[in-house]
Amino acid sequence: MNPERLQMKGMLAEAKKNLHTLDTEASGLVILIRSLLNPYEDIKNLDTEKVSVSVKRLNEITKEIKSLNEKIKKLESELE
């Protein structure tokens, strides 16, 4: 098999692994943010600093996921 194809397959596998890891982290952050923004809690007791940090990280992950999805589509199309 062509060494370049093998390298691309390795890159594809790595990108899919990273995508899965980021997706898992994002899901955890969504759960955390929901728990921090408990609607039944008094406003003055909400930890908005933790919410802010978590939302910032979730935004970064979302951007990384979009980039990885594009990379995966490109690699898959090149391997066909």
C-alpha cells in the first residue's frame, strides 16, 4: 500500500480520536454549566465565574470540533 495513504489513514484516525475526546469534554461542560445555572438557586448564590470559564472552554471546543470535522471530511474524500 502507498505510504502516503497509510499516513493519511493515520491522520484520519487521530482526528477522529480527537473529535471523540472533544465531544466527550463538551458534553461534560454542558452538564456542568446547567448545574451551575440552577434556575431554582438564588441569583446571588450562582458561581458566575465558574460558568464564564466553562462557557469559554465550551466555545473553544466548539471551534476545534468544527475544524476537525472539516479536516475529517477532507481526508475521507482524499482517501476515496
